[in-house]
Amino acid sequence: MIDRRRQTAVCISATAHFPWEDMTNRFMARLAGGEVLVADGATGTNLQKAGLEPGASPEDWVFDQPGKLLALHGAWVAAGSDIILSCTFGGTRLRLKDSRYVERTPELNRRAVELVREAARARPDVLIAGSMGPTGQLFEPFGTLSHKAAVAAYAEQAQALTEGGADLLVLETHFALDEAGAAIEGAREGSDLPIVISFSFDRGVRTMMGVGPADVVEAFQLSGVVAVGANCGTTLDNMEQVVREFAAAESNLIIWAKPNAGLPVVQNGVATYQVSPEEMAAAAVRNVQSGARIVGGCCGSTPAHLAAISSGVKALRI
């Protein structure tokens, strides 16, 4: 029987190239300098507070409500984030298939990056990450999506994000090795930017497909990615265990950690997140002490959470 984790790594590494190794890329240069970087917080839950209807596509707001995206990006800038993700999590053509903007997919991705840049004018040191999430479709033979179609969709998105001016690509909230492998392959076809691959460990320290941190490292340490890690997931305690397992894998990859502000609690029909900014900050510091080099927040994390995280992490830099 073929080990699919090993097969994925070999397939990608056979064609991987590393033009960012010259350190001219701003993200790579800062990592080379030993910095611990703070990413941003949640996009979806904060846009819902700003009026995005549940189930609606946040990507549509790139054209429909750019002012509200600018306000959110600006709040991350003010909170001290070093890395801000573009509003393109669902920005592949495959995921935008039901959006009226599907035929403007490349333009939407370019514009989303430009909005981050506009929001960060006061801090030119801010790094822009092109967010690339799962397609929302199952791969063959369990579904109808082919590897080739997925790679093409990710390549188109990666190229547009790069043209828009992103500093790095963040392939986030993955749960299956096959789709993550296609995302990396497509990102590398469409871009020379550094790549972060981040999984959602929503079964404690495993993904819904049973993938653990060590599996991710084994599959992708030769793929040319710069960082591996986790976002979303469940509790802060589980995220800390995930970080420790990534560190125990002893690869040379940077570790990325963006936990939720705990698990949501439904109150009067509204999902709320009850972890405080101080608790998030303390967890971020522990994750850094365990080996993470990039920390931030995911669902439920507000600018207040990120301001606390930034303050705590920057105290470690002194």
C-alpha cells in the first residue's frame, strides 16, 4: 500500500523551487532576523458584527463593502499585527461559483490585497498575506473534484494575490492532505511567494480526516513551504498541544498558530466567544515559548484580543 503522506511530499518536492531563499522577500527577511510575528484575528466573525449575513460570502464585500474591510484591516494595524490576511479565504473560482463575481475572480483577489495595503499605509512594515482556503468540494473518488482542477484554481488565485502585492500566501484551515497538497502545488505554479500551510485540528489535536501535526510535517517538509501550523480548531489548550506536537516533529519549518477565542456559546441565538483578550495573550506567549514564531487569532478574536496578543509577544522580544 502506498503511504499517501509520503507520496504527496515526493510529488511536490520533485518540482519545488525556492526563489525566496535570497531573502529579498520582506517576510523571509524578518523571519531570518529572528522575529516573532503577530498575525491578525478573525475575518468572518468580525464582518458578521459589521453586518455580514450568516452564510453570505465575505469575499463579495471586496467590491460591495470595501469601506468595512478597510476598517477591519485598519483595526488590526492599530492593534499591532505584523501580518494581515486578505479577505480571500473563499477566493478560488471553485468556491466563488455561486457568487455574482465568479467571472471577476482574479480581479477580486488583486483588489483584496490592495485593500490591506491601503489600510496599512500608516505602517509600511505590515506584511500582507494572501489567504487561500479549501475549495469546499470533495476530491475524487469521494467527490467530483479532480486534483488537476483544484491545482488550476489555486494557481489562478495565487497568481492574482501575487499580482496584487502580497508578501506571502497562507493556505489555511485545511483538514485533508490531498487538498493541501493540491493547494501547495497550485500556489507554487502561480507564485514565487513564501507559503504557509495551516490545518484546522477540529478533533482536538487531529483534523476531521484524522491528520495530526506530525503527519503534516512528514507530508510537506520537503514541499518548499516556509511554515506549517494551525488555525481555528477548538480550545486554547488543544492548540497549545498542537504547537508542541509540531515542535516535537523537529523540522526546520516555522510554526504558525492562530487559535479561536475558545469554542462558541450560543446565547439568544447568537454564537459568542468567551475567551478574554488576556487569556488569548497568555496562550500566545506559551505558544511562542513552545516554538511558534507566528501567532494570532481566528474565529471570535477581535482587535482587542490582538492588541493583547501583540503586547504580550512584543514583551518577549525585548
